[in-house]
Amino acid sequence: MSDATPTKPSGPATHPVDALTVAERRRRVWSWALWDWATQPFNTIILTFVFTALYLTTDEFLDPAVAALPESDPVHERALAGLTSGLGLWITVGGVLVALLAPVLGRRADVAGRRKAWVAGGTLLLVAAMFGLGFVRADPGYFVLGAALVSLGSVASEIAGVNYNAMLTQVSSPRTFGRVSGLGWGMGYIGGIVALLLVVAVTTFDFFGMDTDDGMGFRLIAVGCAVWALAFAWPLFRWVPEAPPAPDRARVGFFAGYVQLVRDVVQLYRTSRTTFWFLAASAVYRDGLAGVFTFGAIVAAVSYRFTDNEVLIFGALANLLAGVSTIVAGRLDDRLGARSVILWSLAALVVCILAVVVLLPAGKPVFWVAGLALTLFVGPAQSASRSFLVRVTPPGHESEIFGLYATTGRAVSFLTPALWTAIIAVTGATIWGALGIAVVLVTGLVLMLVVTDPTER
């Protein structure tokens, strides 16, 4: 599955960004990377380590009679599995919504030169969802509201994120795609650490005497994440220019956009097979990568019985390791090739997940080792995916390819949540849901093995 389509040169400085002064390039890069810092608390605190794992999928949202049962009671365990499965169902609904909307919205943003506008809209919707979580009281009747708002936030984050990824060519050149992409992901993980440490500090001092009954502590944390996003996202909109429109591509209506999208994909298949198959492979394994952080802390809390403090400490260490490994891998990307970084990262992730599932009887030490090892490889795979696509983009087709990346990248974002939900529903135990993540990653790895990299030739 390769072709001889010429790729962009990686040596001579031919990219418009290279014409900027050093100060202008740095300001543009750091402004772009700060968006990851600003929005990462949704993934780290809301979706992974705190709100869903320590609040939304706990006894607080069970029937009081069931919550009073011992943790080892099958009824209690199945009830908790029902909460984790229910959350997975709502996230699955969000994934389907992304799959339906992303193709047209992504293409419209690409053709009209409105990527930054869609990033802004998605960011504001994400902020609104996090503010809404402040109203989710510790009561079974509020579980649906909480799960729905988490799902809405996921949709907003994805729609904004795919357009944000497409802006990589506006802040870097072929010589720096890997390191700039790695910086963005690394900044996100480090921002997650800082936000998580603030949460640890606030909870350690018991919210400085504030009343935390009825889940108020977790609700305030969600509101704090919304304020954080507003405080740090603005530099991108101030200093990074909007993408230029594509005058050679027709502007069509919403539903007609699906017809045009099919034509674009067919054309891409005919002219750039490597790019086409990479879009397919990455759409699969990136969903698995998202699942690692979406459901990882839930496995720690529900299956490995981590305490609240243990989950928070684990989250801080995980983000630290992920941030450092991603920044380092960005430089390896520029030197050794993005494809190599992706393949090794996916293989290592599958091994770690299998260890987490198979060695559950050994207890918490297994998750401390294998779980933290997982975090070393998620960021590098995500970052290298962006730079790989840049490097196999046919010259002069940047807007078209990034539009397709934006529209197809999350089109299968329902796979991991769906497998997670189905496996837990069948087995009645949360730990087995991790196998759903492994299945998606293995599928993406197999697809990626047959994708060649023309730049390495």
C-alpha cells in the first residue's frame, strides 16, 4: 500500500513559516501549543482521573441500598459496572455524533479558511459543558446529566481538536513538524500535571473550609477546569493567523458536502495511496489511544481499588511521563521517522494493556508499573501521527489533506467506547473492558504495518 507520489521536501527552507523572524515563529508556536495546555484538564481531570473516576462512577450515583453493600458483593460490583458501562454508552453516542458531523464541518472549515473559527466554537462549547458539570449533584438522578455533559465535552473537544491539528502547518515547517507537534502534546500533558497538582492541593486542604457536601468539591473542580481553559486558550486566537481559504475548491451546502467528501476520498485514493491508507489506519489506532486515557483511571479505581489519593498521584506521574516522552519523541520523529515512532509505541501499548488485564490478581503494583508504562507511548504515537501526515502530503494539497484528516480522523471514534461497553456488559467486570482498547490498537497496528513512508525512500 504505497505509491510514488512525491512528498514535500524536508531539507530546503521552502515553507512560508521559514520567512518569519525567530521571534515571530516562537510566538506562533507557543501560542498554538498553549491551546493544548488550556484544554488538557478536560481530558486529565474531567474525563480520566478525577470527575468520572472518583465521582461519576462511584457509590454516590448508586441506589443507597446497593451502595451500602460490601465492595466484594456481586450486586455492588455489577452496579458499579453499570455506571462505567453507562458512561461508555454516552461517550459512544458522542463518538457517533462526531462521525456524523466531522466530515462536513471539517471540509467547510478547510474550504472557507475557518479552522481557527471552529477551534474557537468548539472551545467555547467545551467550556460550557465543564461549567454545566458544576450542577451535577451527588444523586443517582443526576448521573445521566453528568454523563451527557461529559459526552458533549468530548464532542466539542474533538471538533475543535481536529481543526487545531490541521493548523500544524501554520506554525511549523517540514524541518520542525515533529518537534513542534511533540511540543504541543507535551505542553498538554504538563498542563494536565499542573492542573492535577492544584486539585491535589485543594483537596488536601479540604477546599479551605468550604462546604463540599452533595459533590460540591468535584463540581467546583469542573468549574475550575472551565476557567482554566478560558484563561490559557486565548493566545492561539490572538497570535496564530487563520488558514487561507481554498479558492480551487467549491463551497457546497451541508448535505452536499457528503457527496463532495466522497469525491475527495476517491481522488485521494487514486493519487496518493500512502496518504489514503494512513488516514484509515490512524483513524483506528487513535481511537484506541484516546481510550487509554478515557478509561484508564476507571480501571485503576474500580478494578485495582485505587484510593482517591492514589488515583491523583498516579495521574500526576502519568502526565509527567507522557509530557517528557512526547517532547523527546518529537525530536526522534524528525531524525528517525514518524512511522517508526508510531509502530513501536502501538506495540508497547498492547503489551502493557495485556499485563494490566492478566496480572490483576497480583494487585496494585501491577498497575503502578504497567499503567505508568502505558503513558510513555500514548503521546509519542499521537504526536508522530500529525507529523507523518504532514510529511506524506502531496505538494500544494495541504488544505485538502488536512481537511480529510479532520473529517476522517475521528469518524470511528465510537469503536473503543462501544467495545468497552459491550465487553463489560457481557462479563459484568470493568477490567475486561481494557481488552476492547487492546483490540482497537492491534487493529490499527496491523493496518499501519502495511503503510509505507515515501520520505524514508
